[in-house]
Amino acid sequence: MTKIQSWEVSDFFWERVELLIPEPERDTNKKYKRKVGGGRKPMPPRQIFEAILYVLRTGCQWKALPKERFGSPSAIHTHFMRWMRAGFFVSLWRSGLAEYDEMEGIAWNWQSIDGAMVKAPLAQEAVGRNPTDRGKKRNQAPSIGRRPWCPVIARRDRSKST
């Protein structure tokens, strides 16, 4: 058995995923210039799915997808957005969750989530002001013995000569 990369899809997994992939819809009310089947041949769905897994696994940007392996990154992203709107990824997650529940069993009656999404309450006193805000001019006291600076005229129209 050959080792596959983490973004490559095995035949066993693809048999399950292929059933969930939405069919491309063609608007029947729209008048198309080309006949059905004209133009470039569509990308294989397995190649699109592998490219999406590549982005998810490596964390690269869509435009950084290897064109030699997956084809046009913008086309892959278009398919990703279309599949997302069609609910493909939610159905994939649900079917995977149901299969795992059949194999191992999920303790649905007891679940736990942990996390903290708030600022630390004492961080402001301990850390002090933000270093990027130290050079800002707001809230500075005026120089002693001088009036605050302000321009004499509100603005100058540069299109007219002086």
C-alpha cells in the first residue's frame, strides 16, 4: 500500500464523498450562447476536493495552490464557494459524525466546551499603554506659555492661483 499525502483522497473515502457533491446547476430560464457540453471540460470533482483539502491542510492561500497539480486556483475557489452555498461541507460533516457515532458512539448526553474569549481583567494596569499609541498627538497638554497651533485659513483652494 502506497503512502498518500494528507490532502490526497483515498478511493475508500472518495466513494463516500462523491455521493454528497452537489451537481452543477444550470438555470433553465437563462438563454446560453453555447450548447450544453461546449467549451472546456469541467474539472474532476475529486481534483477540486483534493485542492480544497490541500488549502485546509497546509493553510496556504488560494492563489498559492500548485497549478500543475490542481489547476486554476480561482476556479477551485469558485467551486468551493458553490459547494459551501449548496451545503456540501455541512452534509459531509454530518455524515462523518453519524458514521463515527455508529463505529465508536458519541456520548451525546455529556459534552463540554472550554474557552476564554475576553480580555484579561488586570492586563491594563500590569502592562500599561499600548506601545503603538504612545506617539499619538491626542490628549496632549498644550505647550506652556503658548497658544495651541491652528491654521489661519480653514483651507486653501489649490486650483486657484494666489
